[in-house]
Amino acid sequence: MDEDAGDPGARGADDDGGVTDRVRQVIGRLGCSHREFARRMVLDPSKLSRSLGGTRRFTLAEIVRIADIGGVETGWLLGAPERPAPPGRAPVPVPEGGRPLQIVRETVRLIAEHGFHGVRIADIAAACGTSPAAVHYHFPGRDELLEAAVRRCMDEDTERRAAILAEAADARAELEQLIALQTPRTAQQRRQWLVRLGLWAEAARSTAVGRLHEHYCRQWRTTVADVLRRGVGQGVFRSVDPDSTALRLTALIDGLATQVLVTAPDSTSPDTMQAALLAFVESELAPR
């Protein structure tokens, strides 16, 4: 069952496919891929794909975000005739990436600073220089906004991993660069990890967040296992079980990163964490 099926009042009418056709027009005018459009919406690409394919209906909140990103009226997306802009009306300035993405970025920053339960809609609105009503306009519920923030972190992490894997000379270099990426050294890396730690705690209480957490962990372990599998084939790693070794290595990364984030003066440093992980690679994976 579609996870949106339980809230029919929050869904836009699309009995004749009109909404879908208009959304396709918006994407076409922007000249971007479906995946890029989903990223701008801060929406799971599979949801966008199902909606465009007719097996899922866009929610009203999603239609509002589409209208904002595409510079069209919500009413037009829902079937009203498109009206020309009033003459002499200056365009409203929109932050880079659009208002929804700005809201999500500020939510990520505030979660990292204050935790999931310390973030209020009023705080997010103030950080964006807008009103709580404007935040609710794009994300009607706090849970929906927090989920979008977590998904944004996951997407950014995935993009950085892909860039690293594309540039490395071999699997050993790939793994070492992934380890550097996962070491909370920079402000951005620490922010990502603080959100991730909050995600773990929320996943124990929330089924929706738990699904996100499971997806992220499975994706991360699969990335590491694929690198190990390539390394064995290239001869830069000894013959190991990629899945089992990936599980142990990612668990070690999680534990060490948690220690780095502890604020006590004698907590593990980023240098200590990276050295311990490279020692694991040498002792467990280097050819004999």
C-alpha cells in the first residue's frame, strides 16, 4: 500500500492525469532530469517516479513545492487556466535552490545544533527569514519536514561518495577516501554525523524514520561491500567476504565517529579515528 493512501485529504485530484501532465511540463521547462527535480523538491525519487507513472498521486504539499520550484501557480497545476503575470509586478526573490531547499538546509543545521526535538518551526522560519506559515505552506507537518531534512543529508552523502569513487585510482584508494569522508573533521562532516546520531535515536521510536535509517545503512554497507569486492578482483585486497567485512568496518566507523563527537577533552580525535581505520584496512585487507 502507498504510504500516502491513509490521508486522502492531503492528496491532489488527478483523475484525468491533468496534474501529472502539468508536472511533466514544469520539469520540461526547467530542463532537468527527474532525479534532479526530486532533489530540488527534497522528495524520494521513487515517489516522483510513481506519481509521474500514475501509480501514486501527488500530495497537496508536493504540488505546492512543485509550483514554487517551477514558478507556476498551484491552481494551474490543479487544472485552472494559466494566467499571465500582472504587468509591472516584480518577481519575488527566491533563495538559491528554491524556498523548500532553503527550509530543509536550515532544518539540517538546526537539528545538528539542537537535536531533533530541539527544533521548532518558528526557529526554522527565523533562520530562513520568513514566517512559520510560509514553512507550513511547503511542509504542512513537522514530521514531514524532519524526514525531508534527513533525506537531504542522505542525498548529499551519496553524492560525495559517488564523486570520490569516480576519481580514485583503485579500490584501495576508494576505501581510504571513503574513510576520510566519514571522519568528522570539518564542520560539514560533524553536522552530517550529528544528524545521523539523532536519526539513530529517532529510528528506535518512529517507523517512518526507521525505514529511512534502514535504507541509509543498507546503502552505505552496500557501497563499502562493492569497493571491497572490486579490491579483491584487482588484487589490492586479500580474499575476504565483502558483506561480512563491510558490516564490521562500517560498525567500527560508526563507533569511532561517535567517540570523536563526544566533547570531553580526552575523547577520540579525528586523526586517531582515521589511523585506527587505516590500521584495520592494513591488518584485515592487505594482501599477504
